[in-house]
Amino acid sequence: MTQRFGKLAVRAGILATMALTALPAVIAQAAEPIKIGFSMALTGGLAGNGKAALAAMQIWEEEVNAKGGLIGRPVQLVYYDDQSSGATVPGIYTKLLDVDKVDIVMSGYSTAAIAPALPIVIQRKMLFQTLLGFNMNSEYKYDRYFSMIPAGPDAIHNFTKGFVETAMALDPKPKSIAIVALDAEFPKRAADGLKDNLKNTGMKIVYDRSYPPSTVDFLPVMRAVQAAKPDIVYMVSYPVDSAGLVRAAREVGLNARMVGGGMVGPQLGTFKAAMGPALNNMVIWDTYVPEKTLNFPGIDQLLAKYQPVAAKLGIDPLGFYVPPLAYTNMQILEQAITAVGKIDQGALADYMHKHTFKTVLGDVKFDKYGEWAEERLILVQYRGIKDNNIEQFKQPGTQVILYPKQFKSGDIVTPFNK
């Protein structure tokens, strides 16, 4: 009888311990959720990156709620498809604030979603964390704005800084450069920043042309570049154009020493798989690649969770570009809310300005205008790409980091068509 009673007491103790352990999660689930509202490109031209961002944010949501939520409350993502169109964004944010009564607003993916939301957010004095917007707060100087793009305080010049520094380290130094840019706001800004960075290099601009968004045949562009005989070729383009430019560069046998630059597209797994060996020796900006110098705590775990989800959804299979940035945004919000202990827009913004955050992309600190205090864009060169198998891009050495110095994993190989 005594032995049986003892066993029952032990079992009761175990159950009580389990109940106490689960109590925070139970309390959190019973409380009103912290609603985090945003638009996201789930259809249209930006949907690939929008869906990848959302997948990373949902991974964070599940993780936080499994731990009991934030400040005793579960978190809930409230989002609407902005159809990759800025015209839909104002209505979405008005609904989020007036109808859904969200506690926090964040941006959708890209400058196109951030710009039309900013006036509404500023008017309501809301905290606003954004995702991959290029130099968006330079005009407003809004003190509750925080940017998730590692371009640093001077994005216009930092975006091309690494490319110019890498080019000028070549021996002998290059004497000429060709600039090819899509006729759109972001490429124009990047090209202007490049020209400023070139002023003291002695490099002569031998070709400087923009092409219209309707361009589908890039062979004439590359033939004109080839005829100018530049040492260096810098291109700023969006994914479809980037693919056309890479193919055309290979077809004409472009013989410049260094080719690449501000192209958007090569950062994506689908682009890498489609281009395969055509990417070899291209030098392109990026935010994360699986080199050992960027093996920050938590990044492998995030990608291990993201990639099976991506396979089911048919989105970016690697998740190197947008998902780590989207997840980092959520980590920063989590750390700020936990530290402040309440949802107070001003207090959260003040905390974010004053503190450094531990994330899957390393330490992140913001400057007074909400840009990264330290420029962290990387410049990579594609090497040894043998075929179109996506698995090879998961291995170190296929995307060698040339810049910045603290993350460098190899030296540049030239010329481009070697």
C-alpha cells in the first residue's frame, strides 16, 4: 500500500511539473494575440520572393508560439496579397490599422511595397520594419523606420563600393568600364552611385547606356559593349533581364576582365539552377551564401526548416536571399518586444536604435535613420559550376566571397571567359 502510494505521489509530481512547464504556453494561447500586419507579394512579378519571405516569417511565428509567445501573448501574422503592385498597398495598410487593429506593421517585399505604405505609417506614428527597400528613409528621416537591407548608411554608394574596390585591386589596374542599366529607379540610382565611386579611380567610362523595360533581345546590347572593349563591365538589372544579359554575354564571348555588378536574380535558387555554368566567373552582389565565413549561429537551422517548405510550395529552393533577411527582421522585433515588455511604438523604436541584435545574419545595429550601421553587402564570384543541379550551390566554394575583407573566402579569378 505504501509502495503504491509512493508511485502515485511520484506520478502526481511529474504531472504537476509538466503542467507548470506548459503553463506559459497555455496562458499565452488564452491571451489576445499580438497582431503583426503587412502586405506581401503573393501573386504578380514579385511573388517568388514574397512567398519566400512569408515562409520564413511563418517559421518564426511557429517557433515563438511553441515557446509561449511574446510577453505572455501569442503572435499572429495578418497579411494580404498586394499583387506585386504598389497601388494596392495603401488600402491594405488602412484595413490593417482600422479594421484588423494590428499591433505592429511591417512592410512587404521590396521598394515597390514600402514607398506607398510609408506615408500612412508615418501619419499613424507606427513602428515600421521594412524588407529590401533601397534608401527609402533618406527623404522622410522617420525615426521609427528600420531597414532590412545590409547596404549601410549610404546605400547609394555602398551598393557599388565593393565592386569598384575589387576591380581596383586587380593587377594591372583596369583602365575602362562599361555600364549597362535597366531604365528604372533602382538601377538608375545604383548607376549614379557607381559613377561617383569611379571618380578617383582613373577608369574611363567607354559605354554608358540604359535599356527599356520592354527589351527582350540583349544580344545587340552585349555586342555594343564588346565593341567598346572595356576592362570591366557593370550591369544593373532585374531577374528576367539578368538572365538575358548573362546569356548574351556568353554568346558574344565577352572578353572583359571582370563582369557582373548590381544584377538582381543570381541571388535566387531558381535563377542559379536555370543559368548553371553560364554563371561561372560572374561577380555579383549578395546578402548570404553558404561560405564558412558567414556561418552565423542559427542560419543552418533556419535553412533546414525553410528548404522542405520551399519544395512543397515550389518557391526559391535554396532560400539564401530573402528568407534570412525576413527571419532576421522578426528576430529583431522579438528581442525588442521582450526587452521593452509591452507594445509601445515609441519605446520599441527607441530600443531598436540603441541596441545590437543577435540574428541569423550576425550582429545587427541600426543608425539614426534606421539603416544598418555597418555596410554588410557581400560580393561573390561563381566558381566551378558544372551543370544545372541546384545541390551544388549548397556547397562552399561555388560562390566565393571577394568582399568585404572580414568575410572574404577567396581571391578573384580573371578574365571573365577564362
